[in-house]
Amino acid sequence: EIVLTQSPDFQSVTPKEKVTITCRASQSIGSSLHWYQQKPDQSPKLLIKYASQSISGVPSRFSGSGSGTDFTLTINSLEAEDAAAYYCHQSSSLPQTFGQGTKVEIK
Amino acid sequence: EVQLVESGGGLVQPGGSLRLSCAASGFTFSSYSMNWVRQAPGKGLEWVSYISSSSSTIYYADSVKGRFTISRDNAKNSLYLQMNSLRDEDTAVYYCARVGIAVAAADAFDIWGQGTMVTVSS
């Protein structure tokens, strides 16, 4: 099973600040890494797919990068509505797995 | 509007059974592979099961293998999860999620339902 480890687990950030969340895979997954945002009491929402592909309707301040084992989700100029948990997900091999999540709080 | 709506959750005793349903609308359901993903209270996401568009390929997480059965009825635009021999640790919100590319086996999950809560407790 491929283990995805996110860091940090929690981040408290001021609006307009830049946020960087990393996801490290226990073995190479190419670019089969996706990012989701989950706000309280809501279902997850796809933000980025295949490491860096943008999703229609997602604000341009969200971007992704990486390949192989190391990936990054960047939120440029954080807004209050971005308070949420963020999860990475690999679809390279079964079982598909998720990172443990990163909670972003607005100061 | 593309939509997935889960139902069938509830309170069940350990060892009991429950059948979850996921109704799809707004897209050609028969063209897409589907998944069940769960989230225990206050915890992260856990993939549970996958079924291909034609039901020819099915996978399960080890934690549910032999107890859960995924199925679909393309004529009814519906996905199902039959859960037997339920355990306390199966308590979670269960989401159905669509694989993002038609006829693809693996991709990001681009559409999620609102979830249905399953509570296993005596």
C-alpha cells in the first residue's frame, strides 16, 4: 500500500498569506496525485488533479506541483473562505489512498 | 446538474447489515467508474471500494473485503454498497464518488455525494 504523508497537520494562517502543503508518497506514483478541499460538514471538492492540472471553477490561487514522490499544494493569497481540510489522494495503484489531511485555520 | 445523492445510512448493531444507495443524475452514469469512500468522525478519508462502468472490475479495501459488496444498476443510474457483519470501526460518513474521466479505470474523484452516516453501535 502506498502511504501518503502530508505536512503540516495543521496551519494557522493570516489572510493574504501564502500557504504550502506537502504530500510525500512512500513510493513513486508519477503524477497520479490529486488534491481535495473539505470544508466543515461538506463533502470533499476536487481542487487539482494529476499533480498540477487545474480544475474548472477552482480559483486560480490554488496550484499544484511535483512528481514521483514529492508534491505540493500552494494557495496564493489565502482568503477567509479557504479555511478547510486539504487532502492528497493517489490513484496510481490499489488500494487508492489518501493523506491524513492538513487543516488550515484563518487567524 | 451533475449530482450524486446517497441514502440508506442509519444506526445498526454490531454484526448487522445495511445497504447504501447512490442515485446519479445529470450525466451518463453507465460510462463512469464509481467508488465508495468513507470518513470516520473527526478522521480522514478512506477509500472503500471501486466498480468499473460495466461492473466487470471490482476492488475492495482489505478492511471491508469479504463483508461489503459493491454493485450498480446502470438502468436505474444507481450505485450500491451492501454492508454485512458491521463492526464499530465501520462507523463513518459514506460518500459515493465518480471517477473523473468516462471509461477510465483510475482518475481523480471529480463528483462526490453529500454522504450518508452509518453508525454501528449497540
